[in-house]
Amino acid sequence: MPAVAHRGRGRRTINEINMVPFIDVMLVLLIIFMVTAPLIAPSVIDLPSVGQAARQPDQVLQVIVGKDETLSLKERDQTRSIDLKTLAQTVKRAQAGAARPAVVISADKSVRYETVVKVMDTLQRAGVARVGLSVQMAP
């Protein structure tokens, strides 16, 4: 119910909101947060870093994504061009041996992220267990 002010003859309502209780509540909340903030311990996240694998794989199949989004498969010292449709079959055939080499995806910096994800998705759908990304250490 709005407050009524008496001025002179007529009665009129006051359309203003009383801000004092709102400010009091906000100051109390501010004091509570200021007191409890130093007591909260920051959480520590253990992030993986490059080059700390337990053991490097003996053999590596390298899928190279070029600047123009063409795919190449590098096995030992041989590099051959390949397309996305036959990538999974070729990798599975190369992994058929006893060594089961890991697959590493190397992409140019200017390649769209979507292209790299498509290559990873294709390999994972084909059941390739070890798929990694090649990184270059910053100088």
C-alpha cells in the first residue's frame, strides 16, 4: 500500500522506493563476503604438461593436415597423400601389426580447428585407441 503524504488540502501518494533497507542489506552482505573471502582456499588443478609421458611410443603414425586442409600419412620415412574417407581404413591397416603404433595429428597453425576435430573424430570412430596432437614448444 503506497504511503500517503499530507500537504495542504489534498492527499497524494508517494511513488518513491525507500532505498535505506536495501543499502543496509547490501552493506551486511559486503561485510560477510569480505570476512569469508580470505578463508576460502583456492583450488589447485593438476594440469598435464607436454613431454611428461611415461614412455614414448616405439612407432608413430603421423597424420599431417596441411595449410590447404589436405591430409598426408607419414609412416616411418614414407609419406603419402590420403583423404578423410580412407584415413580410418589406412590407419587400421597400418596398426594391424604387433607393435600397434600411436597416431599423432600434426596440423598447420592456420588450419581451422574444425578440420582437426573431424580427423580426430574419424579416427576415434574407427576404434583407434591412441590418438594424440603434435605440439611445438615455444622458443
